[in-house]
Amino acid sequence: MPDPPLGVVTFLFMDIEGSTRLWEDQPEVMRAALQEHDALLYDCISRHGGQVFKTVGDAFCAAFSDATKAIAAALDAQLGLVAETSCSAPPLKVRMAIHTGEPDARDGDYFGQPVNRVARILSTAHGGQTLMSNAAWERTQGMLPPQVSLIDRGAHRLKDLAVPERLFQLAHPGLPTDFPPLRSLSTHPNNLPAQVTSFVGRQADTTAIRGILESGARLVTITGLGGAGKTRIALEVAADLIERYPGGVWWVDLTQVSDPSKVMNAIASALRVDEESNRPAMELVIERLSASRSLITLDNFERLVEAAGDLGTMVRSCPELQVVVTSRAVLNLSIEHEYAVDGLPSDEAFSLFVQRAHQVRPALAIDESARNAIESICTRLDGIPLAIELAAAQVRMFNLTQIERQLDRALKVLVSPFKDVASRQRTMGAAIDWSYDLLAEDDRQLFARLSVFPDSFNLEAAQSVINSDDVTLGIIRLRDQSLLKTGEDGEVPRFHMLDILRTYGREKLADSGEHDKTRKMHAEYYADFALRYGGTYDAADQERRLALLTQESGNLRAALEFEVIHGSLDQAAQMSVALAPLLERRAWLRELRRLVRECADRAGDIPDINVRASLLRDAGWLAYRQGDQDAAEALQIAGLALWREQGDRKGESEALNNLALVAQDRLKLATARELFADSLDIARELDDESMVAARLNNLAMLDIRENRLESARERLLEAESIFERRGDEQGAAACLCNLGDLAVQRKDWQDAREISEKCLLDFRRLSDQRGVASSLTNLAHALSGLGDNRGSQIAIDEAFAISEEIELSFLIPELEELRSRVAGS
């Protein structure tokens, strides 16, 4: 037999759909059918130059040096199976997957990402279906067998949680092509985060946890020390079981949550439950999860064990809910099933080291001497994944023998700050100490200071907060030591620390006496950042500024919290005012909204009246957007008094306008009209054309509500004319959208469609998601009125998704009613 292919290899994996049930129902017939099946597959694979390197039950794993030959083998096998169907009882439906990559090879077997990837592709297929990855497709263009074509099934997130994979389906006149949707993450409700590294080993652990959940356990706690791999195990289990949960598989990252009372808020956020300020988060979560079978995974719970009681209440109140928790300590709940995670088995630890080492040094040769050194390193690091990864990263600078020798000096105990951590759980501290001891003193100081960032950061932020000449080179050295992770946002590199490393660094920072000083510098930098990129903005600059604020959301939240609690309330107020115009546009700023409200509650202590009034205005607006009309009215009235005290007519107009919106939502339409009119009068008095146009727009919407359609049209056309004259594309698009709303009100469906399609293009170009959702809603009405229910449903679905994402609570009831009406027609 020739040697198995090396280098770039194309894999063909096959297995029988439903084979377990067939064995149970018809064992004798299945035995005979399987003999024919095996003979056919071996023949097809060998005739086209492939080698079967592994069989597991009825599954075949074959390797080819040529992707086109793998396709030919798969085609012949599927055609042969179709031909046998008429005489085979029971008929065997075999699913197949083809993928190309460069695996690691050892002892006639293959390992690494390509093998994992083809297995995941296979798991998405149905019996009789053959799928091919994009990598394999690229190697076969123009070289397909006769009559063979490929059906593009689009990009799918596979259960390995890596980036989406574009998949193609093998098509031939002799084969079926009509299959159900692929069994991928993309076809099931979930928010599981993508992963940038492969998952190695842990088969026994994931199988055991799946078994506990499938047996009916309501709460499973995966325990173990930091870096033991609890998070990745939980993610793999969630992905593997996704088809079991029609209500969705939901991931809740508690890394940034420090208050146990906020755990339910974090769960509500992950579930995208509509925020209702007058209802507790627990109530909203239970209501959402009581509907159908769901799985929630709570990651990094160890700092929030005081919330265990709330977690127990949630589980008991939702009969169809199952929960997985990752924690360094058990929760001590009666319904809890603990599963303790230890280090990796020796073979899996070896594979992890080799894969991670090849990422930084692809040419590293694994001979007998290297194998012995790696096995020794993994054993002495107790098989803990993060410790192994930190060690493997050093092959860029040291050979394996040097790394092994370093362990004699570096494996010392780091005492955990958590009181419930046992001595056996301190190995991760040894791994961190080992990397830390390799640093020069200046780099140790930099590492500790950088731990003040709760989220990723760029070089400019690091230089400003650290205030050192050697930050750039120091960050490079820390990155090379695997103490910082790197990524990019466009062309700008960003850096972040793992949570356990950040905790370690903050201990060192506290020991140095620099914690408060560095935290203050961090807050000052991001206060200035908020003033630079927040506040009022031109529509053309919106996308860039939103992106900048989005990527710094964790840092902004930490900076504002520090200023509210420990720093300058005046600084906090200025930050709040700067951020408020953008808060309603992004759901990730919910915690910032809370801090703005806290700041507003202490507005009387802010000496600058203009800042105080602006804060009350903005906090009131946010309360209005969240549906808290009582708070919105009180805050706007307080702000109005300050604007009038200052003689600030523009501020007065804004407050009157916002009070009118509250009155309108409360159906006090006469009051709303009077307030809008007063606000418009001030705008005309100030000769502020933008403000005049905005007020005309709002009055027009009130006209539509009161069925004064001609008046509404005149106001909207006047406002649109003003915006266009001033070059305000955002304002003009808003008026056009409202004209679409007017057309819907008139039931002029063709006009509504044309207007909505035009303003939809405008809003997409302006990256205005709120405008996109509103335009889609009008378009859905128009298409429904024209009898295009399918097109209407597509528009509804996109509008609904956007409304949930950026919390447009005012649109959701309308969309729900429209969805119900379209579905029933």
C-alpha cells in the first residue's frame, strides 16, 4: 500500500444516516447491507487513488492527494448506493463531506484543524448528500467530472465555532438534490461566539456532559481552575446539542459583570429581551424561557456566586430550561450536577502543544527527541491547556530543551485571590508566573499597568494611559510572550488580555501602589475620547464614530463608572452628554445608559448649569426611548426649568419637543400639539432651519396619527426641502421615510413601496439602522397591500432583527401585528 498523502490533503468523510436505529430494528438485514456498503466504498475510494486511514463504526475517513479524485470517488459511491437502493433492505443513505487542508500526520493517522473541519462539515449534511468546503472547491474549478455541478449552499457556521464556511453541494442527474436545510449553527437560534483557534481533544468530557444534559439534568456546573478549558468545553457541548433546543442555545459572558445583582440583566441582554424599566429582569427572562426548550450557558460565574439563588429560581420557574455554568467553584444548589475538569490526557496535551507551536513556528520538526521533550513539558504543566499554550508560544525564542529546563525555575505557586480555590488549582498561577518571570522589569510594570483596560485597546490608548516612551516595543514583547492577544480593527491593531492574566496583572498593580493612579488616567483618557467622538455629529461621519465608540464600549463604561463613583461628577456628566446622542443606537450601551441615569440623579451637584441641563435632557430622552415615560417627563421638566433660567431658547425648544413626544405616546394629543407648536415657534424665532425642519417633521407625524393627512404631507415636504437645501441627507431621508408612512396610512401601496425602497437605500448608505428598520416596516406594509406576502415577510424579519438589536421598542408591536396579519393571509 502506498504511503498516505502528506502536505495538502483532501479528505473524504462518510457515514450512514440513522445507522443506530437501523441496527436496532433490523440487525440481520443491516449486517448484510453493511457488507455491500463497505465493499462499495472501499472500491470507489481505492479506484480513485484514495486511502482509507480510519473507520469508526460505519464511518469512513479517506485521504486523497487530488481534490478532483475525491469528488469522483464520492460521486461513484453515491451513484452506486442509489443503484443498490432497489435491492437493498433497508436502503442506506450515506452523507459525505470533502475538505482540503494541511493536517498533521502521525503513525498513519491525521490530526489538526482540517480533520476537525471535515468532520464538522459532515455533521451538517443529510443522508444521500455530499458537501464540499470552499477550500476544496477552489482546487476543483473547471475540473469536475462530466455532468457534475455544484450548488452553492452559502456560508454556514459549523459546530466547531470557527468562522463561517462556504459550502457546496455535489449535484448530478442521477442523484437527489432536494434536501432539508443544513444542520449548521446558522439554521438554529443561538448567539454562540465564533472561535479563532481549534478545539483539541476533550472527547470524554464533552461526551459525559452531553450525557448528563440528555438524561434530564437541569443545571450542570463545569468546575476547574482558570485555564483548564471550561469555556471551550461548554461551547462545544452547546454547539453539539443545538438541534435539541428549539428555543435556542444562548451564551452569556459574565466577564464584565462584577455585581451579582446584574446577572439576570446579563441574561436578559443575551436573550435580547425587550427592556421594560417597570419589570424586573428576572420576570422578563422567565417569561422568555418558559415558551420552549432552551439551553443557557453562563461563563465565568465564579465571581458571582451570590447570584446562585437567583439562578436556582430561574431554573425552577422554567420547566423546559437547562443551564450549564462554568465556574471555579460549585454553586451549592440542590439541583446542581458538578462536573470537574482536570488537565488534558497526555495524547491530547501533546496535540495541543504541537498545534499551537506550529502557529508561531511552522517549521518546527517533531522528531523522537522533540516528542520526549513535549511530553515532559505537558506532564509537568499538569496538562492545563492555557499553561501548555503559553509554553508552546515560547518556541519562537527557545528550543524545546531550553523550555523544559525553564520549568525547573518557573514552576512556583501563585496563590489565588479566591478563597474557595484549593491548592491543586494553583497550576495556572505557575504558568502565569513562568511567563511573567521571563519579562524585564520595565515590561512587568507595563504588563501590570495595561491590566487596567477591561476591554481591548489600541496603541494610542496605551501610550496615553501608561505615559511611557517604551510602550510600543513593550507591547510587542508582551504579545510575543503571549501575555497580550492581538487583533485588528481595519488597519489599526488592537490588544487585549485574557481574564486570568488581567486579574494577575491587577494584583501586581495593586502591590505597586499604582492601581488608583492608573485607573484615573484610564478614566481621563476615555472621558476625552467620549468628548472627541460623542456629542452631535454630521450624518456623513456617523458610521466612523459609531464604530469607534462600539469598539471602546467596555473602556467607556469603566471610565464613566469610575468618574461617577470615584472621580469627578462634572467629568462624568460631560461624558454622559457626549455619549447620549448615540446611546439609543446600540444595545451594547445599556450599562452606559444606567450610568447616565445615575449621574442625572445627582445632577444637583453639578456646578455647570448648561452641563446639568444637557444631562437631564439626554437622560430624559433615553428614558423615553426605553419606555419609562414617568422618568422621561420628570427629567425633561427639570431640564426645561434650567434652560428657561438660563434663557437658553434652543435648549427650551428641545425640552418642549421631548415633552411633546411623551405626551403623544400617552395619547394626550392636544397637549402634544401645543408643545410641538411652542417648540416650533422658538425654532422659527431663532431662525434655526434644522430645528424648524425637525419640528415640522414631528408635527407631521402627529398629523398622521390624527388623520390630518394633507397637513402632514405639506409639513413633510417643507421639512424635506429645508433638509435638502442644507445638505442634510439624514434629515431628508427621515422625511422621505415619513412620507412613506403617510402613503401607508392612505393605503397607496404602490407609492408607499416606491418611497420605502428609495429611503431604504438612503438609510443603508448612511448606515442608519434605525432608519433602515423604519423603512423596512413601511415596505412590509406596502408589499402586503400589493399581495406580495413573501416579500413582506422578508422585510418584517429584517426589521424585527434590527429593532431587537438596537432596542427600537416602539417598532416591535407594529411588526408583531404585521407579521401575524401576513402569516394569516
